[in-house]
Amino acid sequence: MKVYEGTILTVNEHDEVARYLVEDGGRIAYVGSELPGRFAGEPLERLGGRALCPSFVDTHEHLASFATFNAGLNVMDARSNAQICEMVRAFAGASDAATLIAFGASPHSVAEGRLVSRSELDRACPDRPLMLVKYDGHACVVNSKLLEKVEGKVSKLRGYHPESGEMNQEAFFAVSDFITGSLSIPELVGNIQHAMDYLASRGIGMVHDVSGVGFAGNLDISLETWLARSAQSGFQIRVFPQSMDVRVATRRHLPRIGGCFACALDGCFGSTDAALLAPYEGADDSGVLYYTDEQVIDFCRTANRAGLQIEMHAIGDAAFDQACRALAAALDDFPRNDHRHGIIHACLPTTEGLDICERYHIQLPMQTSFIDWPQEPDSYLERVLGPKRASRLNPLRTMWDRGIVLSAGSDAPCTDPDPILWMQRACNHSNPAESLTVREALRMCTYNGAWATFDERDRGSLEAGKLADMAILSANPYEVGPAGLGNLHVEGLILGGRPYEPQHQGVVAAVTRGMLARGGR
């Protein structure tokens, strides 16, 4: 048993701030303004100027990809392609990996104003295959050594550009599948365990993982499901299979399906293939819808009738409307009172689509890190979308005031999983009228994330009876206000009443425990 005294941000129904929290056996025994006599004399931790809040939830992350890229080279801070090439050269010299993976290239944050090219990567890394993934996670640049290995798989796919080495759309997905499928199971497990530790250092106690990128028989979905069941220190993973085949979820007894890749309805703004209702500025192109309405409706109807929770990627307004129509058609076909279907990203929603979300209770896992994103700056978005459409991006206040449930996710590896940044961007929107309050932003990053996968009975708020899953913040965000959120940091994570400890199981133990455990995650 342990007593915490100080600022306790409960994120309960009334957003109450308490003075005392008592943990007993991994659960919260008491929260309130006065300490009952029965707890007097128990071990006491005074928070001082710090604050205790529910642990954070990342509601959209590509865990295997993030784990893989987190073990590779991150070039997001590079400010020229020449600097990227120097980083690649140094990384290649220090790594003994058979295939090199780098991440974070953007044409908008480098002096040249373009993506690094295949020929430049060849000079930096001539001897081993290299994939440099674009910041948005929807394209990559390959060097010649890797192109030799994948050419037969991608040469007839949309998005294949051998001259520059850039692969996007279906060609990118095929290259990603090839790279992911080339990883050994011990390597992948070790990377995922290190990724859990990294997420925990940011105060994240649960991640919604979209899985399924290139392993034969969807082995990665099975593997991540097993790791979810066997994760140590109370860390939680909820697996969403990225498939339009409902059997991929039902055969694994998983209650949910969706994500990006196979469940992406369109591309992204960075590659100008997010599907728009009107063409991009100064162009005849309106992006790409990967599926017809009939295909998406059929998937949603089948998944909804199977009792699954559905989530789909939609960035452009045309894709958002398609997702809304499909989910509405599925729920009209087979009504469900508490489905918690969601549309991921929802960057450019329409009024008509939001009407559907409000009426059918569709939730939205948002990426507030996309607001004022250095890798995809507002100036670029205004140029490709036009000022009027760009001003409608990520309308958090509009959505919140409609009663639509918003949660927060990183889309890692596209952005760094940083809940403090999620709150900071949500409360300091580039369109000030669309900003949230600090209390709303904290709820979005905690309670709403737990709610999004039916976990709110045990997690998401600090209330008696719930698990003691808590993050320790350096200060009270309610007091520092929107302007001070950027100075806030996470000082610790407590899961099930215990300080988080790094994952230390061996590969065989982690996989075996997960295989023998019952139930989906």
C-alpha cells in the first residue's frame, strides 16, 4: 500500500483534482481531498510541485515499424540532403545489419527542397541494401542494392519510380512488406521490447497497435498478439490487424480490425495522394481512393456483423466521407449500440461526414502532432490544398463540441510518441479557434484512449477500484496552461501500482507465454 499526496489529476467525469490517492495491491483504494484515518501511517510519497495523472494511451501506432525504425537511423533533424547522406554513411559504417533502415526524410525540412535521390544514397551506401522511409510513412527512397532485390515485386505497381528511387502507394507497401518480412523473429521481438521501454519513458502505458505488414501467414499479427499477452510491468497492447479479411481477426479471437496499409482508404498530403473532393491546388489530380465504395461497405458490413470494432485510415475529405458512408451503411444493416468504430487521422473532415460521426457515434483517433509539423509545415499544406482547405485541417474544437470522442495517437514512426507534444499542439492549434483546453487535451490523451478500446472500466482515470496506472508529470498542466505545456515532461510511469521496469524476457519465454495465454488483446 502507498499513499500519494499532492496534485492528483483524476480525469474522472468531473475532472476533479484530488489531494490524496491510495494504491493497494495494484489498484486505487481511495482518491479524495482528505486522507481517511485507516490509511494513516502507510508509506507516503509527497509529489511536491509534480502532478499525478492517468497513464497515457497512444491510440494509433505501427508498433513493429516503429520498433524497427527506432533501432535504425532517424534523419528527421537533418536540414539538408547532404547531411542525410553523411548520417547514412556514418550509420552504414557503424552497423553490421544486412539491410539498413533509415526514417524521417522530408523535402520540406531540407535546404534542397526535395527528397534525397537513389543516386545520392548509392554514393553514401553503395554496398548494402538501404531503405530510407519518408517522414509520413507512405513512401520511401531505396538505393540500387535494395532496388535489385525488390524490382520484380514492385515494377508493375502504382508508385514505382526507379529513376529517383522513390516508392509510394502500392510500391511502397510492397517494399515495406519485403523489409519487414526479412527480419528474424528474435530481432523483431527484441526491437518491440525496446520500443515498449521507450514508450513507457514517455508515460505511455497502453498502445493501440496496427499490425500486419508482410509476414507470411500474417505471422507478425500473431507474434504481436502473443507479445501483447506476455508484456511485463503491466504494459498494454491492443492489436488491430490491418486487413480487409475479417477472418484475420476472428481466427485469432481479436475483437477489432483496421488501421492503415490494407485498411487505408487513401494516401497522404505529403505525397499528394490523399483523396480529395476537389483537385489539389494548381493540379488536375485529386489523389487516390484505394477502394470503391462497394468494397469498403462490404468490408464494414462483414466486420460489423462479426461484432468487430472497425478502424480505417482516411486523411483527405473524399476518403473521410467514404469511411463515414461505409460505417453508416454497416450500422444501418446491423445496428449496434456500442461499437466504437473509428476513423483514423480524419485530417480534413466534411460537415456531412461529421454529421454521420455524431449521429452514429463514430470516434476519431487523431494525430495532433500533425499540427505545425516541421516535416509537413503549414506553408506546404497551404500550397497544395489552398488556404481555405488548409484552415479546415484537424478541427479539434469543432469535433469536440459536437460530442465526438477524440483520442490521441502518434502514428509512430511518422511522429515521435510524445503525449506532452500531443497536448501542446492540441491546445495551441495553428487555427486558434480549433484549440482545446488543457483539461480536454489531457482527457483526449488518457481517458478517451482507454475508452476507445473498451478499457475504461479499469484504466483511463484515477478512481477507486481502477488499476493504478499513472504518469508522474513535472508540473500541473492545468496550472502551466497552454503556453507552458512545452516545458512539461514525464518523470515516471507507474503501472499496476509499481514503477515501470524494462522488459527483460527472452524471446522464447515472451512468445511461449503469449501463445499459452488465453484471450485476445
